[in-house]
Amino acid sequence: MIQSREERIKLLQVVAGELYRTGGYGMRITAMQEVLGKSFTEQQRSDLEAYVRDFIACSFMVRNEDSYRFSHRSLLEYLAASLLALEIKHDAPHLLREVQLTHAVSNWLVDIYRAQDAAQWFTTLWQWIESTKRQPEASAQFLGGNAVSLLLALGAPLAGRDFSYAYLKGGQLADANCQGAIFDHCTLCDVDLMNAVLADACFTSSQFYSGDLTDAQIEGTNFHSCRFEGVIWYSARVGALRLSGSELKLYIKKQEMFAGSIVTEVWFTRPRGGGGGRSGIRYAFA
């Protein structure tokens, strides 16, 4: 049977990781056998059902009808976070590539980082963002977005950083200070930028899909040649934008994207290399 505490914790992490990946809370014993069987020895797999039942009997899992679940949701989240911490430690992102980081698991990761004083995490997370540059969605998935979310949660400065060409799907950047940051040619899908400081940031030729810029500070920001789809701008503080070639022109003309926003003036500028400066077209909304 399963003896060591370390072995049981490892198996609990495997189960928690699978539930985190699927978004589930409970798991049937047949599914658990399949998941845990990959972590068992050949001898253990020869009597798989008995080993799994022994594991359940000595774990923090309780039965709920025909499935087993962790006694507390927070335990599942902590175990999932401890598994993700190992991915960062060993520079081997699997779940962090496949699944968007939740706030609860992110908070546990911050606690684990502080307890371990794992300074190398910063280097690894920045390298992961670099690895998504010019990569297709199928390859990058949530890796870049999760990395930047966790960097923000850990207190890393983002202002002035160069994210050019990165794939930042699902990034949680609410309240982030990204002043002067460079997001040229980035893909920002489902990125939360609520109340973020984006003053003087550059998003040239970037693609925004289903992002949230509610209450964001967007002053002097360069959106030249950007593509926008399903972006929320409610109550954004907007002023002196550079938008030449941007699809946002169409939204501005309809005054749909800035409902409830504080808009001082929006200028359409000439593309880079075309002489610079303002084109003289100004929109000032009351």
C-alpha cells in the first residue's frame, strides 16, 4: 500500500491538478484510477483499484454520491498551486500553459513564493513571456498571460517593460501600472486591464479580443493600427490617443466604445515613418 507522506501528497497534487485543469470539484473512482495510474509503479498498477481506495481512505477526500471530492475547496486550490509551483521551479509549464490562472490559486502561489523565497521565479516567468513571442495560439495558450498575471501578483514592476510580439491570453492586469510599456504586435485576448495605468504605453499593431479597459487610464497611448473586438471601455479615462490606421476609428465615430468614459480629446496621428504629428482630426466628447 501507499506508505510515505510525500507519496500521498504527490498523488493529492496529481488529483488536484486534474480537477483544476477540468474545472471540476469531484472525481469518480474510475477516473481517479486512470489519473493516478500514470503515477503508480508497475506493482501498484497490478492492483490499481486497491491502491486507489487505500489512497482515498488516507486522504482529505470525501465521498459525494458516486464521486470523491476534497473536503474544502481551498485545499484543492492549495494543492493545485503547489503543483504549479513545481512547474515554475523546474521550468516545465504544463497546467500553467493549458489553464488560465484563477485568483485563488494565484494567491496561494504568492504565499508559496514568500515561504520559499524563490527568487528564481521572476527569471523563469519573464522567460516564459519571451517564449510566447511570435508563437501561434496553439503553442502559447495561457502561458504568457499566466506569467504576467503572476509577476504582477508577486510585485514585479511592469512599467516600461517590452512585451512586443507576446501572446498574453487571459492576463489579469487589473490595477497594474503599465505606463510606458511596449505591447507592439501583441495579442491580448480576454485580458483584464480594469483600472490599469496605460499612459504613454504603445500598442502598435496589437490585437485586442474581449478585453476589459473599464476605468483604465488611457492617456497618450498609441493604438496605431490596432484591431479591437469586444473590448469594454466603460468609464475609461481617455485623452490624446494616437489611433492612425486603427479600427477604433469606427467605434469613436459612432461614440459607442466610450459610453460613460471621460474623454478629453482623441487625435488620429499619421503612421510611423509618415512624418509623425497630428493629422488635425479631433473628437471631443461631452
